[in-house]
Amino acid sequence: MGENIVEKIAHIHMTEGPSRPLRAGDVVSLRPRHVMTHDNTAAVITKFNAIGATRVFDASQPVFALDHEIQNTSETNLAKYKKIEDFASANGIDFYPAGTGIGHQIMVSHGYVVPGALVVASDSHSNMYGALGALGTPVVRTDAAAIWATGEFWWQIPRSVKVVLAGE
């Protein structure tokens, strides 16, 4: 049996190259086109530093879009936002400040998500990228930090279910 769409897209993004068929349960190393983080970027920066990373592997991969606490003008939140913006600036990372829009919509409207791409985010709604023919999946903060540092992450190919709709 051939690969389903998830397996096909994962296959394209395998770090070892498409050398073997993929099946549910396989654990593979993937290189996503982009990794989006939002207000939790400050926590990802902490993880990035904790793993001993000193530079971002590919500055075109991360996208920072602040969209969760845009009305929070406390000193603590503004300091967090400044830390994120400073990190983005120092590393040449695309940065969308608070008030620019919803992170996932930015990813779509600015062309980060395209058909056939693997795009991950440190947010549970990243599955929505499937509406554009992409593979979107959430990652935890540690995985996001690892992607910043190495350009890749491990992922287990999920089980899929075929659904057939009939009738009107």
C-alpha cells in the first residue's frame, strides 16, 4: 500500500533523505520548513540556552509571532516581549510584534505555510496548516529549542484512519 499524505510529506522532510517507506509508528528525524513560537518564545529561549546552544542553526526556520497577551502591559510582560524581540533581532529571525495578528494566520498569509511543507509550532492549533495541504504539528518547547539549535527534531509517524463519506 502507498503512503498517505502525512507519510508523504514527512518523507520529503526526512533528514536522512527519502530512503525508505514510512509507516505508522516509525520514529524519524525531520527538518521542518518553519517553527512558529508565540508568547512562549521566552520559555523556548531559556530551553535553547539550557541545552548549551550558542547559535540558531537556520535563521529562516523560526518565526516569532506575539499574539497571546497583547493587552498585558505589565512591566513583566513588556520585559518578556523585549527579550523575545532582542533575541529575534540578534539572530536574524522573522519577528511579528504584539498586535500584528494571530500567529497561525501570519504563518498562512505571509507564505510560511505552503502545500507539501512541514511546519511546526509550539501551539496546539498548528494542525490547521493541513487546510493548505501542509503537515502541521505541535511541538513542545524543548523540541522548538532543539529545532532552533539543530534544524531538526524527532517525530513519530501517527496512525491514520480512512473515512469515506457517501450520500448527499
